[in-house]
Amino acid sequence: MLKSEIIKGQRSWTFGNGCVHVSVTEAGGHMAPVTFFKDSDNPVEPFYINPWAEEHSELSGLPAVLGPLRGDFFCLPFGGDNSWKGENHPPHGETSEKRWIYNEDESRGSSASFHLDTEVRKGRVTKTIGMGEGENNLYISHRIEGFSGPASLGHHVIFPGGSPKYISTSPIRFGYTDNNGSGGYSGGEYFSLARFQKFNSLKKVPTIWSDKPFTDCSVFPAREGFIDILQVYNEPAGDFAWTAMVVPEERYLWFALKDPEILPSTVLWMENKGRHQHPWNGRNSCLGIEDVCSHLADGLSVSAEDNEIGRQGIKTSHLLNAEVAFEVKYIQGLVRIPEGFDRVSTIEKIESGIRLKSKSGKTASAVVDVSFLS
């Protein structure tokens, strides 16, 4: 039986193995803090926790997801406006804010299981987080049952600002900037990227500025004073599609592996002190790397309907059947890197797991059970 305790302002369960220690909030099932390389002299806690977590800030009237906001959580539906044909799901869905229940009978060893029953659209979501012995990986599954109709969904992984972070993905077809307020400002938020513009590389994304029409969105922190959202769409992949983030100063990288048929795109939320409403108050710096099936962060109201991205052959929602369980599997982990490893260029499957190669030619590897995804 897992014990729960208050961690950074939220009642949370904790569990792990010799390498990884995980905390999961009861409210919303947010996963953080997580300690990797726990058995070493230099453990790493890579995930973000919101700056108001222990302030007892008044959040009445604001989306409930802001209370626990941290680490990685599962969104169903993913996005902001989740009104659809009489349904009014909260931002990022009930899965991001309601109380999860620990499944003692389904938890074994370093694997823990939780469930949540949704009310806006009746169903059950079962979250399982597992670990491999001697590995710095997390094997995460969300099993959706009884949930009928279209759904945007995905993982909402967040990292803090601070040390420079270099972002890369498996090959993409193209990307789009967010469909945000015009003029670079809306409701206390400042945007630096051009509104709903197509691009082909994270290193060259259109901005609102005539004297600097493009910016590099493969590095964070950047563009202080702005919040920017963009999305890239994966090319079809063999064994998996991937996202990765390298932190050279701290000599590690984070990676995620996914099935691009289930999670065909990645939203980047690049928040660098550009939100001035309460409780953000112009102080928040974080990077969201969010592997999803969605139309940007617009929510079910756009993702489930005919839209520009869908017309270009990209799936922006899944049509779920109450009679058939739908499972979203996701692997993420941390890897130590050699000096000179700059940013990930490729991740390939090898017999023992994966090999990661950098743009500079340096390599790293990790033992990973890639078969989990299938």
C-alpha cells in the first residue's frame, strides 16, 4: 500500500526502485518531483513545479489544473476550450484536476496503478507507471474505457527554465504556430510568434517582428517576456517517434518514445515570463514538451471538428468507442551524456534498447524495452 504525503503543496503518492523515485499528486495525477539516477552521487530532478505551489494562492475561478501544475500529466481532452456538443470538459480534462484513486490490487513491485472515473463524459481512465530494474526510464500507460466520441489527448510534460535546453524531434512533416491573439498581446499574455503560420524547422519559426522575422525555437529559455505555443507533426515512423531535450550544462538528456499513430504531434509551450495574470504574475519560466493528438492547444472544440491541420492529413482527435478500450503508451527517461553532446539528431533501436546520436557526432545509449509501445 502506497503512503501519501504533502509534497510541494499537494498530497502525493511516492514509489520507485533503486534508480528512480516518483511522486504523483492525488489531484490531477501530476508526476513530479521525479528523481532519476537516485543511486548515484549526482541525482537529477528534471521536472517543473509551479512557483505558487506552496503560496496558498487564491485560485478560485481559475482552471483547477493550475493547483497541482507540475511534471507530466495526462490530458483528456487536451487543450483549453473543451466544449463540444453540450459537453463542457475543463481545460486539459478531468484527468488533469480530479482526484485519482490508488489501485492497490493492480500495483506490483515498482509499478503503481491509479484510476479516475470521468463525469462530463462517462468513462474510466487507468494510469499505470512502471520501471525497469536498473533503468532510468518510466513506462506509462493510460487505458481509457467507456469513453465514447472524439477526444483530443496527450501527455503534458513540463520542465523549468534555467540551464539552456536544446529540443529536437524525429523527422517532421511541418509545423504551425499558435492561433493566438492578434498583435502579439491578448488578455495579459504577450506572444512573439506570428499567428498560425506554417514552418518546416524548429530552428526557423515566423515571428511578429519585421526586423527579426524568424526565431530559433529549438532552444529554451529564449524570448524573455513572451509566451509562445507551436506544434510539429511527425513523419510516419518505424519502431517509434521521439522527442528529446538535452541539458549540456548538467550532462544529461531527457527523451520520450511514442507511437505516432496514437500521438502524432508535439506541442511546445515556451513560457518565459510572458503571462501576467494571477497566479503567473510575470514570473513563470517553463518549457512544455507535449506529445499529443490535438489541434495545437485549442481543445476539443477545434480538434474534433473540421480544421486546417486535419485537412492536411494530420489526425487531431481520436474517435473512441465505449465498447473498446483505448490505450496510450509512452516511454520517457534520462540518459547521461558525454562532453560535447549538443543536441539529439537521431534515436535508433538497438538490441539492448536505444542509441542516441548528437549533431556533433557524440553518442549515448540506454537500456529500454521498446516493445512496451506495441
